[in-house]
Amino acid sequence: MQFIDLAAQQKRIRSQIETNIRKVLDHGRYIMGPEIEELEKKLADFCKAEYAVGVGSGTDALLMSLMALDIGAGDAVFTTDFTFIATAEVIQLTGARPVLVDIDPDTYNICPDALQEAVEAVVRQGKFRPRAVIPVDIFGQCADYPRLRKIAQKHQMRVIQDAAQSFGARIRGVPVGCQGDIAATSFFPAKPLGAYGDAGMVFTCDRDIYERLLSIRIHGMGTDKYENIRVGLNGRLDSIQAAVLLAKFSIFPEEIRLRQEVADRYTRGFGPAVKTPEIRKHNRSAWAQYSIEHPRRDLLIRELHKHGIPTAIYYKIPLHLQKVFRHLGYRPGDFPVSESVSHRILSLPMHPYLVSDDQDRIIELVNRY
Ligand SMILES: *Cc1c(COP(=O)(O)O)cnc(C)c1O
């Protein structure tokens, strides 16, 4: 059994992928080829965003978003304590101060009340200027953007959505794209929409931010590549990855529906002893992961592995306890919800091609345990 079955997906669209890659080999524009713009147009349309910028990875998408807002030394950027390291790493890279915030115990996304308190504390201290918040749509469910935007507006902060796991998700029918000021997504192979290598995209409805992103993507270029008006980087998406993504995107809406069916089957199957994911009313998750909480997680994992069922833990160490952030001065106990979840969470096999026999076996083993 696979944790994520990319081979089953490839079997469906292999010939389209080959055709698309062959086109790149024929035209030879490996950097900024026509596939980039075609993909940007299609995905912007899907996300109901005005603008899309294809980039080299989800990490670049986040870093470039902060750079586009001129965030740096003296600024405070708030984010969730329960996420992949990249979300907070990019804040540190700009020279800004990462400020961590505890999560909601049911959605695992940043807690708006805790954010409000954290912002007020930073304002009181007066050492750093609140500039932005990076909510993460953990496991594929959007954070509470309607509330987060209100808090951000009150403090003149921008909202950068870490949508690495949520491409394809919605709130009240509004897709990931312009739920905040900027959305940064990843096409790492294991994400809901994955390339065959590193890739990412930034979405925005703000023309000024869009133009900055285009410049930052190519070393801070001005009217041409060799006139440089700001510090940028090499943040480009490869033509070959865009070619792969165009083929994969053709079946993506169907795959999102299949993921939903798999998630529903899990949720219906598990007994009351298992804490299943809570999807808020009006939300549609992209189901990057199906994660449950279990008090004897490590023993359950051993049992599942004995039966050939792969699992993963996202995330074992909350950010405030990571060595790299020791200088921020956080201590064990500072973010009790995030800490407790990190001890109990585990993710089960989740992909559009999980067959019901395999899924029934997983459900039975977990319930029996
Ligand atoms: C995967 C991921 C990233 C980073 O994306 P890459 O494409 O691997 O750079 C950032 N944030 C979150 C929450 C992720 O899951």
C-alpha cells in the first residue's frame, strides 16, 4: 500500500505528460517557455485570482511574497506554531522577527484569538512593527480568513496565505487565491497538485504586488533582465515542470472530488475513540492529508506498519521547540495546544486512488486498536 500513489495517477495521464514534455524538447525554451504563461492563466482562472506567478517552489513562493511587501529587519511576522519549517524559515531569512501563535484544537489552524493577543503583546513591547500574518491551511483546510483579515486590517497587517497544502480548497465557494492579500502554493510532488520536481505559484489580486513579484522572480529586474531595480532571486518555474502540471491539472478537479470521497469513507468508518478531522461548515478541504489523533499514537503506528500500512507524522516537533528558533526564547508549555497535538497526530494513506478494500483494512485496524 502507498501513502500517496503517484504511479496510479501517472498511468491515467502518461501519454499527455509525454506529449507535453516532448513539446518543450522541441521548442527548447527550458526557461520561461510558453508553458509558464499558459499554466499561470489556467490556474489564476481556477483560483479566481487576477494574477499568478509561477515560481521554483512553495518556499520561494512564501519568501518572494514577504519580499514583495518589503518585509525585513524591525518587522514582526506572525504565524502558526504548528506547520512545516518553511513557513517560519522564510520570515527569519528576510531579517524579520517570527512571532509564533497557538492553534485551534479542532482545525489545527492558527487561532484568531491567540493571534489578536500576540499582536497586542508585540505592539505593547514596541520592539517590532507588526507587518504580516502567514496563516497555514494545514492538511488542506483553509484557515479562518474572514476573521484573520479583520484582525490584520485593524493592525494594518497583510495576510500571506500559506496554501502549500490547500490548492483546490474553498471557503463558501471562494477558492484559495484571493482569500488574503497573497496566496503561496507548492507543487512539490506529494501536494494535492504535484509536479515531477520542485515548483510553486503565487496568486494575488493586487497589481502592485504582482509587478513586484515578476521583478523579484528574475533578480529584481526592471524593464529588462540586466537592469536591476531591487534585490530579487532566481525564483523561476521550469518549463518542463509547467508542462507536467498542465497535464496533471486536467484531472485535478476530479481528483479533489475523489479525495473528498476517501476522506468521507474514513470519517464514517472510524469509531468514537478516534479524533477525526473537523472541517468547518462552508469549508471544502483539498485533503492534502487525512490526520487523526490517537493517545497511543506511536504504538498504533507500529501496529499499522506491521500490517504494511504506511503512516506519517506532521508535525512531531512544534516550531517553538525547534533548535533553529531557540534564539526566539520560547519554552516548553508556551503553546499547549500545538504541543499536545504534536504528540497525538498521525496521517493515514490519502490519495485519489485509494481503493476501498485497502481503506477498510486501515479503518478496521485503527478501530480495533
Ligand atoms: C510543502 C510546504 C511548504 C514548502 O513547499 P516546497 O515546495 O517544498 O518548498 C511550505 N509550507 C507548508 C505548510 C508545506 O506543507
